[in-house]
Amino acid sequence: MPTLTIEYQTEAERLILEQALVFFTQMRQVSATAPDGTVLAACERVALDSGRKLVRDALASAVQSRADATDASPKSRARGSKGNAPAGS
């Protein structure tokens, strides 16, 4: 059986990749087991439910990664320290 090796940078990337694999597996299982004449509708339900969750999670992960990078940048820390200075300093 062929194997696939995927390199990821962060734990968040790993989780999204695993969710994508689960989504694909679920879609294949539904398409294989849906009664004749209902395959498209069954797969559309999976795409709308599980696919929407996958996209929402990927979006949240991307936004969080950007927020984390912004918080960690020296420029951001410098602005934060100026904003936290007591009035009159």
C-alpha cells in the first residue's frame, strides 16, 4: 500500500491536515455506501457539514497563527510597551 509523508511546521498545521484526511475518508465512505440515486445528495451533506467545519477550523488556525506572529514581533512588543506607559511619562 502506498504511503504519504507530510511535513508540517506547527501543531495547528498537523491538526488541520488530519482533519482534511478525516474529511476525505468520510466523503469516500459516504459515496461508497449511499444507496443508488442518493450519492450526490449524501456527499453534498458531508461537504456542507464536515467541509464547512474544516474550512472554519483552517481559517481560525490561519488567523490565530497571524495573531501569534504579530504578538511575537519586536515591533508589536515595542508598540505595546509604549501603550502601557503611565500617563505623563
